[in-house]
Amino acid sequence: MVYRQLGRSGLRVSVLALGTMTFGDAGTAAAIGGLTSREGRALVDQAVEAGVNLIDTADIYSGGRSEEILYPYWLQVKTASDRLSPGDLTLLGGRHP
């Protein structure tokens, strides 16, 4: 994976990002993806395995369901993995439930 500096923040982010607009089954997401929790988590696993550390999320995706799927799972993955450190993920958007 290729990484680049994010402005002057000191963060190095992957040039590819995982978008989570299709996580959940409400609103627009239902029409364009409607991924279940299991499917969304599998996608996160694949992205992390590929070296992605930039995830685009917003509290408006699926009425907040996207973040309800992402955040608890991400905390679980980070806790269980020796490959990830606290600075390994950059999340853009959302209120982080």
C-alpha cells in the first residue's frame, strides 16, 4: 500500500480509502448497497489486510447505522490485533457513537 502525508497533521494515510456509505440498511444505503453488519465487517477486514488505514464515514450514512457497524467492530479488531496501533486508522466524518 502507498501512504501519503495528510496535510500538516503528521498522519500518514493510505492512498486508497474504504467508504462506508453502503454499510447499513436504511435510507440511501439500502438502495445502493445495504450491507449487513457481517458484510461490512468482512469488508473492513479485507481493507485492513490490504493496508488501508483511511475510512470515510458519516453519521448520515444509513441514519447512523454505518457508524454503529464500524466503530464497535474497529475497536474489537484493534484490541485483538498486534498489527494495529492506536494511530493506524484515520476516520473522516461522523460523531463516533
